[in-house]
Amino acid sequence: MRRTLALMLSLPLVLAAPATAAPSDKAEETAVGGSMRSLYMELIRQARADGKARAALAYLDDFDRQHPNDREAQVLRVNCLLDLGQIAGAQQALARIPASERSGGAMAARGHVLAAEERWGEAATAYAAAQAASPADSYIGNALGYAELRAGHTDAAIETLRRALDLAPDAAHGDAVVRNNLALALTTAGRTDEAAALLARVRDTGERARLRSQLALEAARISSSKGGAVPNAQ
């Protein structure tokens, strides 16, 4: 699939129409341009999913020349920069998105930047707005729950993460990231039996023991400090 995309994207992103193009020709041109945009965006998203944030940024630089001020591309740029730990760059990229933009993706990007700055209460507010815009997005729910946990709202975090787990796309495996964050919130709240029951879904006993140890350490650290990791940007 990626090879096919690469070959198709070697063609010009915008096809020049004749000066006297008929309306049907213009409609076809628009359809082709939209299709090429979708293909390029898929290539960018796939590069990021493969852990190649630098490649995704290079594709975004090329994409921006053809589609300046594309909102989805702007959000992807923020998230790619955060993947690389480039917080200042992500702040600058976020500043290019109008404050009036209230889409789920844009609000989640604001939340990710605030989380990277460890401004957990503000991050939770941004994620809540993102969830209001995209209520069925489990990734936003996961980020909101983690931010609530870090902001000290443990009970709210547990409920938010339970909902996110129910919405997780990988029903067979329960979405490990959301599951682990829920187990972390339960452990932080002292509800260790519930956390253990949740982790019982992990079939590998060695992996399960490793997770329980890590979650116990992280819960203790959260309880005693403000430091910590940023939830994955989506």
C-alpha cells in the first residue's frame, strides 16, 4: 500500500486545467485534486504511525506548498513535533491554528501541547472541549483521563478512562494504552484489586507482572510529584 501511494504521489499534486476548461472539466480536476490530497495525507499519517515523525514532517513541508493552511496538516505538524519532543516547535505550529478553531483535532492538539508543558488542569479543559467535539474518539478520552489524573481529579479520571476503554477500537485486546492508564488511575486511587482484575486480561504472566510493577512505581510518583510522561498524541 505504501509503495502504491509513493508511486501515485510522484505525480503532480495539482493538475493544471486548460484556460478554457468546461465546468465538467473543472469538476473532474477538483475531484482529482481532492483524491491526491487524501492520498498524501494518508502517506503522512502512515509515516507518523510507523514512528517516522521526521519523514512525516518532510512530507508536510511538501504538502504545505500545495495546500497552505490546511487544518488537518497543521494539527499533524503539532503532533509530529511533539513526537520528537520539540515542544517549542509544537507551540509555534499550534499558534498558526486560529484560536477560534474548535474541532476535535485542533482542541486535542492544544491539549497535547499543554500536557507537554505539564499544565495538566488546562490540558484537561482542552481535552474536554475536544471530547465534546468528538465524543466517540477513545484516544481523546484517554488523553483527557490521563490529564485529569495528573491534575489530581482521580475519580473523574477513572470514569473517563472506563468510557474510553469501552470506545477503544481494538475490542479484542482492549486497547493496551487505555487499559494501562485506567489501571494506573485505579492504582493511584488505592483500588488495587480493580487494577489487578483489569490487568488479568494480559495473558502473559511475565508481562502482567512487569506492568503491575511499573504501574505501582508510576502511581507512587504521581502521588508525590508533578512530573511525568505526556500521553500519546493522536
